[in-house]
Amino acid sequence: MSEADIIAIGKDAVKTVLLVAAPALGIGILVGLIVSIFQATTQIQEQTLTFIPKIIAVLISLIIFGPWMLRNITNFSRTLLENLHTFIK
């Protein structure tokens, strides 16, 4: 196994992780921004107001994007396992 193979596997792993995490993180950031703007305009500084909507939004995004995330992780794992014989030399 050459250094180029290791770098390619690492690159694919990082790309898969970022791609899978992006929907939940993006929706969490968007909801956090909306809640922050709401808090700034109304001057409500309740701590639970920041966490509860983000948790609910991330859970809903996991339900919606879950099958797609699982498909991406499965494709990466399948590719890695199918090429395992080329790594063991």
C-alpha cells in the first residue's frame, strides 16, 4: 500500500464525514441564527430558548436526511471493503 493510497482513503473519509454531517450542522446553524436574531430583537435571554429549537431541528434533519446519510456511509464502506485486497500487499 503506497502513500498515495493512504492519502486517497483519508481524503475520501474526510469528504464522506463532511458530506454526511453537513445537513444537520447547516440546519443547526440556521436555526441558531434565527433564534439569536429573535432573542436580540425581543431581548429575551432564556437559555433553554437557544438549545431546544436547535435540538429539535437537528433531530428532524436526521430523520429527513438519515437514509441519504446512511447510503453515503454505506457506499464509502462498501468501496473500502471491495478494495481491501489491493491494500493488503
